[in-house]
Amino acid sequence: MKRAPAFLTCLLSISIAGCATHSSSRTKEVRRADENAARIKALTWVALLDAEDYGQAYSEQAARLRLSGSKTQFIRSMEGRRAPFGRMLKRTFVGAAFTQKLVGAPDGNYETILFKTFFEHKAVAAERVILTRESGRWKVIDYRVY
């Protein structure tokens, strides 16, 4: 009789561990899908920069970023940052990192995407795109090219 409670305790422990593992793997799946969505958004956004469609790139940024500067200012800034590099030749995904805290920004959901990019006038550059969740969709809040 004493074996039955021990057996049930072991069975329950295994079941709970299995649920925790399933929950953890489900969380990883959701996280990976979210990261892929952010990467696709970052790629489509930098493609606008590649096409010199800076006005559309401005329109697709997070609302709070658009409020901090005019469309004309953004276009001038992008022309100054991107024109010296010339045409984009190749871009490869390097990695992504998720955080809930960014310096100078409210706590939220942020994804940093890093690309290794080859330009016509710059052999190797790094592009960093930071996105935030806004109304359930990823929106760009920062772009740097080094």
C-alpha cells in the first residue's frame, strides 16, 4: 500500500515536469516566431532605405518616433547617413536580441536586429535596427549604420 502513494507522487512529478517543459518549448516557439516577425519587418524597412524611399520609411516608424521629428528632417538625416555608402550589395542577418528596457525609452518590448551589410562604397558595415511592439505590430524606433 505504501508504494501506491510513492508511485503517484513520482507520476505527478513527471507530469508537472513534462508540462513545464512543454510550456517552456511553447514559449521558445512563440519567441522564435516573434523574432522572425521582427526580422522580416526590419528587412522590409531597410529595403525602403535601399530604394531611397525615405518618406515611406518615415511613415512606417513607430508613432512616438514620428512625433519627435518631421518627415523632412528624417529624409535629410537618411540621405546624409546612407548616400555616402552607395548602393547596398548584400545584407546578411547576424543576430537578434530581445529586451524590455532601453535607455531613454519607456519599458516595453524591444527587438534589436543586427545585419552585416556590404555597400558599393563601404566594403563591410553593420546595420542595427531597433523595433518596438506598437498595436501588436513591430515598428522601427531606431536605425544605425556603422
